Amino acid sequence: MTVLITGASRGIGAGLAEHYRAKGVDVIGTGRSANAELQLDVTLPNSHREMAETLGETLVELLICNAGVYFDKGHRIEDGYGPDLWAQTFAANVTGVFLTIQALMPHLRRAQNAKIAIISSQMASDTRAPGGSYIYRSSKAAVLNLGRNLSADLKAEGIAVGIYHPGWVQTDMGGDAADITTDEAVQGLAARFDALSIATTGCFETWDGRAHAY
């Protein structure tokens, strides 16, 4: 089995890479830095093409779209949320996910019963809207919608797509006050990915297995 994880240089992505390697799974981790195992800037179309070319004929049984940014934490409506942050956030959190999947479709199609896991957030839910973080919330809602529609289009090919809330995790993004450790999130998410199938494609679930409201 080969797992490809975007944004694998830190946080949840690094934790997932470590988890799968400990189980003897072939892991390909991407990152923006030059010393990343496989270099990928998800905001750059050329970077996706180069990644796909580097992979050659490699099969990808599980693609985990984890790379993402959160630039508008703590912004005020009076003077925050600049248009540049909207563009940068959507380029990473939405367009970047689509471009990754698009570039890797040949590698996913070569595998039997491939899976795509998209890391979204409970902040994508329109039933959970306490305000603030407008850019991040909007981007995660958009990628949730993207995942749901991809699940419909790829079902006939036997490719399952799941969308997941990883929990409020103690990472650089989540902060020290977050609810769960990276290891707890990783263990829960890995179990969700194992359970993903064509029967459950299009699911929006929490790290601990609960169906999340849209």
C-alpha cells in the first residue's frame, strides 16, 4: 500500500506519515521546502505537474489532502480579512486540493479501490457558525463541497472520497489550548480512512467517528 500525504512536514500530516511508516506502509510525504521528501507547493499548478511526473507509474492507494493554511485567526471585521488573504487561503485550502487530486488521478486509477481523504474542519459546517475566521471557515466549507461532489463523480470508478474534521488539535495551527493531541487525532483519522469505502463515500466525519452536520 502506498499513501501520499500533502503537508507532511509538520503537525497532523507529519503525525500521519509517522503512523503509517510504523505500520510498514509506503509513505510519500509532500512539503513546500526544498528538503521535503517530495516537493509540492499546492498553490502552484507547475508544482503539481512536476510531482506527478516524479511519481511516474507509482500507484497511490490512499491520498490524504492535508496541506492547508489559516491566516485570518483573530482578525477583526473592521480592519482584517484583506483580499490577499482570501486569495492565498483559497489557493491552498481549495484550489490546491483540487489540483492535487487532478494531478494524481492517473496514479489513483491504477490502484484498486483507491481512497481520497480530505481534511476539512467543523468550521466548514453551516450549522456551527459562531462567527469570525471568515476566510478559513469559507475555505473549509468550499473544500467540503468539493469533496462531496468529487465523491459523486468518482464513485463509478470505485474511488471513495471522505471529508474529515480532525478535531481541535495541539499543533502550531491549533495552539496549546486545543482539545486533543496530535497522536489522538492521527489514530482517529487513520481509523476513519481504513473504514472509508464506496458504501460511505461522501461522508463528513469527525476524527472519532461521528457523522458531522453539514
